[in-house]
Amino acid sequence: MTDAGGFVALDAAPRLSEQERLLRQLADMLNLPISVFRRRRVDPPAEGPTARECAVILAAFSRIRDPEARRRCLAMVERCADA
């Protein structure tokens, strides 16, 4: 975020770099370009997940507390990806 002069506040810089790092990790894990998270699309892509779909599945996965359930969930998603 910038102030009125267009400069990033000193305390905001670490948060921005952390956000950037997390976005890059998400993009890499989802095999998506990071630009998906930076701009809104008017029309959804013909193939592949939308940014909203990715966010929804990640949010749901993060709520799974049981390690075995997470393992089963990942296995199911991977099977669907290979189908």
C-alpha cells in the first residue's frame, strides 16, 4: 500500500514482501502464473482453475485438522488432476 505521495510506508514493506513471497509460493504450487493473483479477469479462462476456485480449495484444505484426512484429500485431488 502506498501513501498519498506514492511511497510505501516503511512498516508496510516487510508485509508486502511477505505477501509477494506467499503469492509466488501459491502460484508455484498451483502451477499458475502469479499474474492470476494480481489482476481480475473479465472472462474466466477456457481451461484451468480460476483464482477464486484456487482460493476456495486452499481455504477448505486449511480447515482440515486431521492429518490423515488431509492426506486423503490430497490423494483425491491428485487423482482428479490425472484423470
